[in-house]
Amino acid sequence: MSVLIYVESNGSEIKKSSLDAVSYGAEVAAKTSGSATAVAIGNISPDQLSLLGKYGATNVLHVQGEAFNQNSPLVFAAAVIEAAKKTGAKVLVLPKSTLVDSFVAKVASQLQAGIVTNVTELPDLSNGFTVKRSIFTGKAFAHVSVSSDIKVITLAKNAFQGKETGGSTSVEALTVQLSDADLKVKTTNVEKTSGELLLTEADIVVSGGRGMKGPENWGILLDLAKALGAATGCSKPVSDMDWRPHHEHVGQTGVKVAPNLYIAIGISGAIQHLAGVNSSKCIVVINKDPEAPFFKAADYGIVGDLFEVVPKLTEAAKLLK
Amino acid sequence: MKILVCITHVPDTTSKISFTDNNTVFNSSGVQYIIGPYDEYALSRAIELKEQAGGTVTVLNVGEADTEPTIRKALAIGADDAIRVNATPKDAGFVAAQIAAIGKEEKYDLILMGRESIDYNGGIVHGLVADALGMPSITPVMKLDIENGLAKMTREIEGGKESVECALPFVAGCQEPIAEWKIPNMRGIMSARTKPLKVVEPVAVSDHVVYGSFQLPPAKGACKMIDPANPAELFTLLRNEAKVL
């Protein structure tokens, strides 16, 4: 089956979640004797485009133009639909991102494709096309079969690890004609905290809760995060009290993360917070209360005063490598 | 302004998740059902917009008769009337087709819902509805104001937020902090009992996606405790045992 993978960059590099998606798409293509084509939209350097070959893409369609420099859902949908039509793709694979969330349904609708989001494993092709997806915010999984001619799937974060296989790819420009209807949604301003690791892309996340006692104490947490190369998150009360910005709120109604390592500092572990982190590979909890419910969901725990433990951890982290 | 708010009827966020019938049916015994939290944010904002500019707020749910208490709660919060599509919401495509069928008839200026349901977490119904109605869809919207038919919104993006503009009509998937949840007052609860709740039968939809079986994640092993006097031990274990560093 011909497979099309949508990839996106963080401004300078292709995101890890996109590379994972390329590997996923390449494996589906290999299993079904098809080809894996990637579609990249916007300003992405030739080096980065050729990197996609190492992860299994054999062709890259690159869409450029002024309209593609803003994250407009309609414009991105139009580009992916055009790429799907051009390649005759039967399976579309997309990574999880807020941009994908905003346009993927339109792509599926226009292609009359069945769509499954939050997919966690390669499809089972032994009897049709069945994928496993995460439901109930990571508290369960469902096996879903897709019977439409074209299938659209988005991957859950960090569920499938991409790997370099050392291939190479051709890169081809793709021209996409936009209609007036594609330009109905206008982006007027973008506010991004620059120089920060993206919470959803990070391998390690360090989060703080009410146990931190106030925004003025965040320095020790930020130091630990810096020493580990980690992104920072927080619990809902912390963002509700404006100790930290809303986009750092990890939990059921905030950002869901799935890093290799999640370190929770002074977070008791309400079920709504756990829902946002339960896909993490390894969870460390630091809390002075040995009865904190978070310890039940943790792999490693330290019962102690975070204001003593965290600076010691930072010193130890600096000695790593 | 004529606003439609689509709500899900979902297990409370603290529910224990389990399945019956050989892992093919969600076990609803002992489960409390609520309006989807994201949907409730959408509903609250819709009611605020109506209070500012006039108009009507209709709530829509695709579900069997047992969802009516959830719909009545939405009416108590302040929606004017409700529609229930009498069917099990078996997947996003099915639900979206039902909403779109009603949207085509009723010509809403604005269709709001949560950015995703908290049970199946699909996050695609708003986009599917929008495309079926030839409208744009914007998600996840954390701020929404409307002036002279033009909506100004803030949507969350990775590591920040962006401002977007779009003319009505459109569909939006909402999340906090678009509005504060509203606690229904006694007058709201009393009047909800008599507000119109229309039940309609579903339209036929071809099944692209079929749910088979469910499974729970593997049980977590015991938490290994580390001496707070020697926290550096943690990194040794993370590197050599958990292999995540």
C-alpha cells in the first residue's frame, strides 16, 4: 500500500514525533509492498528533508509558499490532501501535534477515509487493518478495524520509536493551489516561549505541584530540568494560581505527555494529573508525604523535603554523562 | 446568534475503567456520568455569548435515553432547548454525521463542543462536522470573542498560543480557560424540567471504523523507594535498571 506520512518541524529541525511517524509509515509500506512518501510543509532545510530518508521515506514532497508559513488548518489540510491524491496514498500517517489535531479530520473527510487517532502500535494486517489506540486518557486501549479504502491514522505521542535505517530519499517540490475558502482562518499573532524545550516532544519532563509552595521557588526545579535537558510542566492548581503558564499544565484537561522519564516534584498525584502522565515510560515521584497517591503510580519514589532533595539531585545530574 | 453546543455523556474523570463481555463492553456499573468537561467549557462560553449579544443556545447529544439527565443538566446551566439523537455514539464518524445532519437543517451561526471527549479522546468530531457543513474548524480554542460576525480566538499551540480570526459560521473545539463552569441555580434546575428536549432518529452512516475489543494497560509494579539522604542513587537506577537515561 502506498503510504503518505505528514511531517512537521519545530522551526529548525524535524520533530522527533515526525521521525517516529516516518519509521511507522515505512514499516507499514514495507509490510504491504508499498512505498513511503513524506510530505513536509513550509520552510524546512534540505538537510532536514534528506534526514527523512534515513528513517525510511523514499520520496519527500515539499510544499512551500507564503500561505504555508502560518499554521492555518485549512491550508495544511489542502496540502496534505493534494499530496495524498498525487501519491494515491491508501494509508496516511500523522504524528500527534496541535496543528495535526486542527486539520486531520478535514483531510479524512475530504478523502472519505476512516480515521483513527492516538494509535499506539503498528497495524495488525492479518485480517484487514486493525490498530490499537489509547482511550480514557491512557487508562485503556481499544482495537479498532478500519475498512475504508483510504485510512488516516495519527500516532499517540512516543508510542512508537523511530529508528534510522540509513536509506536516502528524493525531494520533489509540490505545488498546491489554494482557494479563497482555504484562507478563511487567519493567524494574527503567535506567542511562543522561545528557547524552551517543547513539553510534548521532550524525552524527560520535570513537573512541579503545590508542594513547591510558590512561583518564587521554581528556580530549583528549573535547575534540575536544565541539568537533565528536560522540559518543565506543572499540575493544574499551579497553572490555575498562575504560578506557571497554562501551556505547562500537565493532566487530563491539560497537556498529555509520554516522555521516557517523568519526574513529579511536590505533586500529590490526583487521578486527573495521572491521566496526563500515565503513558510515560518511567515515573519518579518526590514528595514529603509517604501516603501521596502518586507513589502508587510511580516506578521510583523519594520521600523527603523537596527543597533539600531537588538541589542534591541537580548536583548529581550535573555529574552524569 | 444561533449557537449549537454538542455535549458528550461521559464517565466522571475519577471513574475506574473496566470492561465486561469478554472485554467488548465498557463496564458502566457504579460509574457516575457527567457532561464532558471540555464540552461544559464550550457550553459555559456559549451561554456568556448569548447573554452578551442575544440569541439561542441549543444543546445536542448523540446517545440513548439514559443520557437525558446529562442533557437536563446542560439545560439547567442555561441552554434554551435540546436535541437528542437517539443512538449509541459508536465512533467519531457516526457522531459527526448526526451533528452535521442537524446542522444542515438548522443553519447555526456557531457550533461549539469540547476539543475531545474524555472517554474515546478522538478529538476529530469538530473537524468532521465542519467539513461536512463546508465550514472551517478551529481547535483547541481557549478564548473566543465575537464582534460583528468576526470571531477572535486564541488557540493553544505547543509551547505557547496563537491568535486567529475567522468569520461566522464555523465549528470550534474548546478547552479551558475559555469560560468558567457555571453551577446551575435552583431556578435553572426547575426550568430545565420543562425546556424542550426533542428526540430525533439517527441518519444512516457507512461504517469506516469498527471498535472490537478493549484492554487495560499492564499493572504497574511496586514503587522502589530511594533514601532521601542519597538521592543520586536515583540516577544510577534510572540508567542501569530502568534504562531511561
